[in-house]
Amino acid sequence: MGMNETMKALADPVRRDILQMLRSGRKSAGEIGEKFNLTGATVSYHLAKLKSAELITEEKYKNYIYYSLNASVFEELLAWIYGLGGKKE
């Protein structure tokens, strides 16, 4: 996991909203796009950033691509954050 890339992906409010949306289960790009007043290209851009940061995974089924949260990256991120509160010298 690239920590910088992950933090940059999480910095955008639209991408955070997409992640919140995916908490309830996998969604297609069309389902995600319906929630936002954005072009399809813009939604694809945000999904690509999230995928590049490994925050989401994609699964192809028939003519659709479904996106899901990648919980392992969140676990790594939380472990890193908790590690910052460790021993003080």
C-alpha cells in the first residue's frame, strides 16, 4: 500500500462519499454515478483513484463492473495510525 496515494485518495470528499456508499455492498459505476451530479468520466476518474490506492476492488460480471471496499487496506491504515500513538521517548 502506498500511504501517500491512500491519503490523497481519502482527501477528496466525493471519494469518501463513494467509500461510504460501498459500505452497504458492491455497486456498479452506474449505481455510484446516480448518486452524484457528475459526468460518467468524472465518476470513472474517482473510481480509478480509489482503485489505484487499493481502497476498492473491482469484479467484472457480464457487462458490468462492480466495485467493493478493500477492507485490508483500511486495516493497514488503522494499524499505522494506531502506531503513531505508541511509546513516547
